[in-house]
Amino acid sequence: MESTKLLDLLPPATGTMASLGKYHKANGPATAALLIQIAAEMLETSPALRRRMGITLSDLAAADKVRKELARKTAVA
């Protein structure tokens, strides 16, 4: 079985896909909030992964508070 490289899975950077990078303005707080939400959901559903990483449910609750604050800042801005 051959290993698949990540770059082989990405679409080629031609046409409209290449031009999107010029006009996209990153929204740091919104991106951070989304990443926190994704990680928290993954860790909530996987107790084994949580134990391996040493993360408790109270850690996830604290991360959710941070995510909500970031989301609130994004909505206001």
C-alpha cells in the first residue's frame, strides 16, 4: 500500500482557486473559535484520547468559555 501525500489530495492552484488567496482576509478570532470547537467535540467523544493527552472535562469547559468569548468578539467586530 503506497502512502498518499497530502499535496496529492489538494486541487491544483490554478484558475479561481489561486486567486482566492489574494482577496481572502483572515479572521483570526473566528478561525480560533472554530478550531477550539472542533477539538473540543473530538475530545468529548473520545475518552481514550482525552486520557492520553491529560485533558479533563473541566479543561474542555474552560476551552468552551474561551471559544464563546472569541465568537462574541467576532460577532461584535
